[in-house]
Amino acid sequence: MVNRPLDSRGVFLLSQIGHHVAYRFTEQLARLDLDPAHFAVLGHLAAADGRSQQELADLLRVHRNAMVGLVDELQERALVTRRPHPDDRRAHAVHLTDHAREVLEAVEAEADALESEILAPLDETERTLLLPFLQRIAAHADLPAGIHPGLQRRRRARREAR
């Protein structure tokens, strides 16, 4: 039986790098009193402000009750406001505050710096080639674009801790 070293296995290296990057990014967010789930919601609102809580829950694939909690947390941090939804009086539209836009700029700058640091060993051509490969692997695994699988685990872990 031949034992391959772990560092010769692509899945191990992807996991190792993924864990490292997720840990580092989570640390950066924590300095801003955010976690990856908060960033995901803010990012979706930055793309289309005024989405309903249900729309956000569907996009992020979390239970609507979990989304209510996330929006509550963001509202407590003065990052979002709830307003009556213009098309559905039973729903709330969630809007970014000016403070949230400033925070998102800071997070984007931190994310760009982290990406530059992590990908530093690659030249521009290699970086350009890497992204489509990673996107293809993610698509093959049926991972939804722009949604980290840890988001659902985070929400479950918080519910179980209560």
C-alpha cells in the first residue's frame, strides 16, 4: 500500500488553504464587529439595496428566522434599516446605511489586501488562470456562487448554543 503525502493531494491543499483564508478573513471582520454572515448580507444589499428579508434568506439559503436574527444584528450595529416594502405590505425592505457603505469599503480593502497576500506567489497570468479553474470546481460541486457553505453552519451553531 502506497501512502501519498497529504500535500500531494489537491483536495487537502484546497482545504488547508481554504481554512487558512477563512480564518484570516474572519479575523479581519471581527475587528469591525462583523462575521462572514454579516458580510454576506451586506454584500447582497450592496448589489441590490432594499431586498426583503425573505429574498435575502432565499439568496443566502438560510432559514427566514435566521435571516431575521442577522438583520437584527446588523440593525443593532447601525448598518441596515428596515422599511416597509414598497410592493408587499407584509414584508420589510432592508436598506444599507451610510455607515454600512463605509464599512463595506473597509472590508473590501481588507479582502483585496488578503487576496493579494495569499496569491503573492502567483504572477498575473497565473492569477488570471486560477480563478476560472476554481469557479469550475465550485460549479461542479454545485456550490452556489457567492455563498460560503460555512454560513449555514454558523447560523446552526448559534441556534444550538442558545
